[in-house]
Amino acid sequence: MPASFSAKEFINSPIQQKDCGSCYAIATMEMLSARLKKAGENVFLSVQHSLDCNYYNQGCDGGYGYLVNKFFTENELVSENCSPYTGEDGVCGTCDPKKQSRTYKVKDFKFIGGAYGKTTEREMMEEIMNHGPIVVSFEPAYDFMYYSSGVYHSVDAEDWILKGEQQPDWEKVDHSVLCYGWGVTDDGKKYWNLLNSWGKSWGEDGHFRMRRGTDESHIESMGEAAYPYVVNKGSSFAQKEEPERTFLGLDEQSSNKNKMF
């Protein structure tokens, strides 16, 4: 793996999620949009369409990126122009996918590493390099909201690393962001390149760097990836619709454990 890598050229400007627990939907739409752009389809997918229509999640009351991807294996994604972000829950039907010249779906989705809690630093790097940005989630400490620049870290390393133990199957996370690369500072500190959803005035123009390789704030515990495609004809990236499939994932009737806000 190279010492540094960035897919920043494929991502959009930071979104301000406002008073809405939509980070999970924003990060997922950022990932899918970046991957489409990497393949030659320049579109920013609508976060609002997911908030308004996805019955697997709870809109501005939070949800799971995994279930955003599940919903869009079954239903169509639309562009931001068709259903602009408002920062509050709306009514499904504002944008009719059937009337759009271009719509999109998710072909497949996964937890990086094969299952929840099995993500590793190297597998995250491989996924980003080979397929584009990914969604990561973490448990931000109180001081994170005051981050302005540099490589953020709250501890030297998570307890399981310091104690030489196996990574836990479950680690608490409640904020999702886009991870699009990695690097190393001049003094040898490894970090991730990430895009937040708190607007351009926060952090490094809406972006931030977080310590890499120490499971900082549990950020290396549950990376997520998905593979979008164009549904409509007239694009070299379009694919035929596939039969509906059943994916084994999070229980739709589960508790709020690790729901993202």
C-alpha cells in the first residue's frame, strides 16, 4: 500500500446536516455519488429522497447506512436536483423516479471485512483504492466538535490494542462520515482523510484527519461499502435490472444500538 492515497477528486462539497440526525444518509449518498463519479457518471444523489422514503430508517431521528444501501437495492436513487436537502423530514413522493431521465440503484453492499465488527485498517485502504470512498462510523469524544485542524486523536490507542487483545465484535459508534483516503504527517503520524457533515466552516473546510491504525474513537470497527449503477439506458455504465434479492443484515426492528445521528 502507498504511504498516502486520496480519492478527494470524486467527492462533493461538505453538506451541513443542520438540526437533523442524517449523518448516516449523507455519508452513504456521498459514498455512492463518489463511486458513480469515479466510473464516469457525474451526479450527486439526493439525501432528502432517502430521508423521506426509506422505511428501514427513521429519517432525521437517525438510522443505519447499511439499511440505506439495502433500501436502494430495492428502490431507485435520484439526483439532488430532483429532491434537494432541507434538513428536516419531508413526504415521500416529492420526486418521482419514473419521471427522471437518470436513476440509480445499489447492486450490492457489505461491511468491509465480511461482517459487522470485522473491519481492518488494511481492508479499508484496499476498498478505497480499488473502488472509491467508504462510509465509516465512530464515537466522537466531546472535544471533537471543537476540532479545527491537524490529526485528531483522543487516546493513544483503544484499550484492546494497548492490552494486546482481539478486537471486540461490537464497539459503540454513533456518527457516520465519508472516508476517502489516508496519509502520514512529516513527523510520522498516520491518519485517515474524512469528510464530515457539519458544513464547510467546521474543521479543515468541512474535512478532518483522524489518527489511523489505533482504532481511534472506534473508527476502524465497521467500514461500509456499496456498489451503485445506472438503471436507465443511454449510459455506458447502465446495467440491466436484477431480480430482487434478500440480504442478511441488521434487523429492521432492532433497538437503537449504534444508530447514527
